[in-house]
Amino acid sequence: MKIPYVNFYKQYLNEEKKLVNVFKKIVKKGEFVTSQDEVLKFENNLKKNLNTKYALALNSGTDALTLALFAIGIKRGDEVITPSNSFIASTAVIIHLGAKPVFIDVKNDQNIDENLIESKITSKTKAIMPVHLTGRVCSMDKICKIARKYRLAVIEDCAQSIMSKYNKKFAGTFGNVGCFSTHPLKNLNALGDGGFLITNNKKIYDRVYRLRNHGMASRDNVKEFGF
């Protein structure tokens, strides 16, 4: 007997009635690209449950990382410290912005070894991007202390750690931005790919809000080139 690791069909049957009602509501409105009511409901629930000021729904966890790094000003030639053990997206987003990933080895729990970070910081280092793997949150108290010392941004890759806690705080709420995935294999999953980011910084929120929709400040006003 073959037993699937994740049974999407069974999950759908459990949620079918609720999902179909949402689909009908969206289709009737003709909001096929973005349903403002449903997106806002989702973002408000995220803010409430993760205890953060701002939340933005996005196309993927990869987009969340890309926009977070872009919004804090990561550019060509900058260095971003990140663990050597992660899904390829964590490194790819750094490369796509023209920056350089600086790899730090991991501990037995597969999370970044915070004791090795300082030795890799240079004048080009602009951010630390820890990755919380398998629901285990990195040692964020020590990482944030290092970041404050060297005036570095902290972008948390929380793709595998939604609702995980460290010292009674949720993953994603320690640094400047927390980035999440709702890929079908995640524990909060979508019918297709998806993601979101959270932050307590209004400046970052406002910029990513524009960037996720081609940099539009309004329908006829593009403030910067977005995504």
C-alpha cells in the first residue's frame, strides 16, 4: 500500500465546502488577479496571530525574501550572511540582487551557528539572513545583538517556521522583516504557491506594498520600478 507523505486530495475534501464558497465569491466579483477583500482578511489574520504591525501577501516565499532584501537596500556588491544549509531560494535571492552570499556553517540542529558570524563580517556586510529550519528557530537573541553591534539588517527566512516561538516571540518578529512561504508542502499551505512577509517597520511595509505591484503608488502613478 502506497501512503502519500502529504495527501492534498484528502486535505481538499476536508476543506472543500469552505474553499468552494470563497472561490464563488471571488469569481462573482471578477477579481481573478487580486481579491482585495480576501487578501486583506488574510493579512489582518496574519498580523493578529503573529503579533506584528504589518503583513503583506505575496506570490511566494522567494518573493518575500527578494522584496525584503530589495526594500532594505541590498544592492550589487553587498554581502549577506546566511547559512550554508538551506533551500536554494535563500541563496538565489541574494545572487539575483547582485549581492554576495557569505556562508556560515550550521550547528547540529541545522540552523546557522551564531558563534561563527562575527568572523565573517566585513565592510561590505549589510545584512544577516538566518534560516529557521524544520520549525526550529535560530538563536535570535545573539544574532540580533551582533546585528545591532555592526548596524546590520536582519531578514528572517521563516519558510519552515510559521508560528514557531523562541523566548516567547514568534519567528519572523525578531529582525527587520520575517519572510514566509505558503507552498503546498508548508504547514500553512496554498492551492499553488504563495507567501507573505511581516514587519513592524512602516517604511519597509510601504515600499514593499508598492514593489509587489510594479511600484504603483496609485493606478496612474508609478513611484519606482517594482515586481
